[in-house]
Amino acid sequence: MGKFFLSAPGEGFPPNGRTFAQEIAAALNRASVESAVHVKTVAGWTGANERTVKNWFAGTYGPNGEHLLILARHCDQVLDAMIVMMGRRELLVGHRVADIERRVRELADALGALNAD
């Protein structure tokens, strides 16, 4: 059984009724599909042991403290899940714009490198 959080009447937390650990697991699994983020990668980022990280991916337990912050720093899907769980969806737009700007810069650099050859 995961931790559920107290919220205002009529509002569940996390919003869809899943536990915090399940929300983070869903985000990690999306990252695994979209960005090839796997257990060893997450363990390397956070310094957590692989068994712990496997529990995060399974939704058995969720990361906390420094591990959660490090995950959000490295994994956009986890950051997005945290923003949604905090009820701050409006922040997703700014986060996504920054990501698009970063990708455009990377593309421009790659095109510049091709043209230089």
C-alpha cells in the first residue's frame, strides 16, 4: 500500500487516485520508452542501489529527498509528474518551452557541424 496525501475535499492526491510511488513509476516507465532511461541509468544519476531503483520503476516505493530532486533534474517525465501532482499544470508550459528551446539549439549546432564539413 502506498502513501496517499490529504487534500482539499473533493480533490484526490495525486489527482488520478494513484499513489505517489505509482505516479513516479509511470513517469519512469514513460522515460524508459521515450528516452531509453533504465534502472542502471537512474541508479547512476541518484547513487541509489539497483534494487531500490527497480522498486521505483515498479511503484512499490517512491524516491524521496535528494533522490527525487536528482530524478527531476535528469528526467523530464518525473519533473512533469511532480508538477501535475502539485496541481501546478500551468508550469508545464514553461518547462516544455525551455525543453523545445534546448532541442532547437542542439539541432542548430548539429546542422552547423554538418555545414562545416
